[in-house]
Amino acid sequence: MTTFPQIIFVAGPTASGKSFLAVEIADFLQKKFVQGSEIINADAIQLYNELKILTAFPSDDQMKRVRHNLFGILSPNDSSSVAVWLKMASEEIKRIWTEQNVAIICGGTGFYLKAVTDGIAVIPEVPAEIRQQVRDRFAKIGCDAFFEELKKIDPESQLPPGDTQRLLRAYEIALFTGKSLSHWWKSQHKSQQQDFRTLSIVLNPPRPALQQVCSSRIQSMMEAGAMEEVRDFQKRYENYSGPLVNAVGYKEITAFLKCEMSREECIEKMCVRTRQYAKRQSTWFRNQMKNAWFLNDFGHKSETINVVTQNIDNS
């Protein structure tokens, strides 16, 4: 058992079955080797304690079967970043290792996963007044114009135009330091992580099948009460503009609640956006986690579970 990985990464696009596979791995370790394990969340939006239907939280059964960490630990208006998450995740990893257990890091936010193995760039802290100035600018000119301004001050930015929080972050860093976020990532020494044994798994289902599952997930969310969840949330958080607006489906449901589109149009747009998000994630994993073990199927399939557990059994 000394060759066991100390960290098992379970990554992949949305709806690929990451949570299911992570729990199955944990069950296998416990039953086969009496080796404890815990799951650490690596999904930026699942750090927040609201909109659990819309953000596809693990099921109650999954949470009971294995200890899950860093799920729902932030309030809707709390800000976060790779650095904030890495600090919390590192503390959990150390605790899990102290208890002689395996850490299973599961999620689709690629920058979080890579930060564990590669560290993160050291970027100057942006003063609160600069951050507010940037947010005021965003509110004044709108997302599209803001995105165009960012491209002028950070031409190398590869951020998608709809990722509000990361766009704000890139803009405020460029404004405050006079250098782009891309510059800081390329030129700064990164915080080094200690050496540890890892197993990196990336689920990579065929695109047509994944697109179908993405659409089915949206239908299931609607049946589970996603619209009612967002309506109730907005009653408690009026004029909300925090990180959760980036949850896939939030803007579409908001438009429906404002009678700006029909229910059918809302669902269709959510399906399209989910498929687009899954495609971006898949592209990122292929380009950034080239040394990972790519499995061309879903995490809930018995064939996938068997091949993963056999690999661990032979380690």
C-alpha cells in the first residue's frame, strides 16, 4: 500500500459523472484495503452554500457515504480565487494525510486542480478601492464593452466573455499593476507544492453522448425545482450580482422570471450553454492535463469504475 497515490484527481467536463466515480473510488479503497479517503471539492461554484440544485451538488446519499470537504462553505457574496481555494484545500489535504487517508480531489475547475501540483503565481493584492472602481466600470458599460476594454489592456487574455468574475479579476490586476494577468502567470515564480504520489483521471465521454446527458441534466434540474430555487434565492438576495450569477442557467432562469423569454426558450438556452461549457472544459483538460489518464466514457459506467479500481488494485 506504500505505492498508493496520496491524491487522486477526478476531473472532466460537467455531467461526465465525476462525483459518482469519486464516491465509487472511495468505497473501493475502504472495502478492499480498509483505506480511508475523503473527497475535496474542486468546483468553484460548488464552494457556495446556495443554489444546490442549479450547481449540481453531490446527492445526499453520496455525501453520507463519503466525507465531502469544501462544499457549500461560502456565502453568496463571498469572493474566492484559486489562491483562496488552494489554501483551504492544502489544509484539508494535510489533515487527510495525517489521518493516513487518501485525498480525492474532484471537480471541473481546471485551474484549481493544476494549482495543487504546479502551485500558483504570486500576484500583488489589489486594493479594495481599485476593485470597486472596476466593478463600477463593469456596471456602467456592460459586459460586452468591458470585455473589449480588457482585450486592450490584456491582449493575451483567453478568458471567455461571459465569465464575469475572472474578467473583473484580470481587469483589476492590469489596472493596478500595469501588467496583464498573463504576464504575472508567466514571469512570477510559483509557490511550490511538496512531492506526492498522484493519480490523475480525466473523464472524456464522446461529445454527442455528453451533449445528450447535458440536456437531460437540465431537464432533471427543472423537475427538481431549479427555477423555484432561483426565485427564492433572488427574494432573499435582491439585485444580486455576486459569483453565483456565473452558475450555468442562472441568467437564463432570471430572464424567464422577468418574463423576457418562455420556459421552453429558457430550457433550450440552458442546454446550449451547458453544452458549450462542457466543450470548453474538455478542451482545457486536453491542453492542460496532457499527462493525465483520459477515460473515454462516463464516470457512472460500470466499465469505467472497473478499469479505475483495477488500476488502483494493481498499484
